[in-house]
Amino acid sequence: MGQIVATPGALAALKKAGQQPDEFLTRHVNREWGDLDEEDRKENDYSLERGFRLLSAYRTHAGDKLWIITESDRSVTTLLLPEEY
């Protein structure tokens, strides 16, 4: 996953929900892509094999949508809100 970073919005959403980043990062690493449609799931599977960028989408307990993006070179994984993309 490389260096793990989070945007201010993602940190605020996690705090609001009383959740830790590890909960979502573990799911991301275990290929539990979260709230993605079938096409995006297939794209992640393809990207994993080919070394492209990976995206997961989750909802916090407070209902905020949280994205996790791992860059294609696996140097950085970012937790962010969709509107911060």
C-alpha cells in the first residue's frame, strides 16, 4: 500500500463516526472493495493483476462515503471523501 495518507475530510468523517482508518484499510487490502458496482469491482481485479490504480468505496457508521485509492506504483494509499478527489 505504500505510504498511507488521509485528507482532512476523511479524518473528520472517521472521527465523526468513531472509526479508525485500519478498519477500512484492512478491507481494501483484502480485496473487499466495498460499495462498488460489478463493473468497478472487475476493473479493480484487472488493475490488481496489471498494476493499475485501485479504488474502494465504503460508508462510515455516520453515513459518510469514504474512498481509498492506491496508486498504480503502490507508493501511496489515500483515504479521502469523494468530493475531495
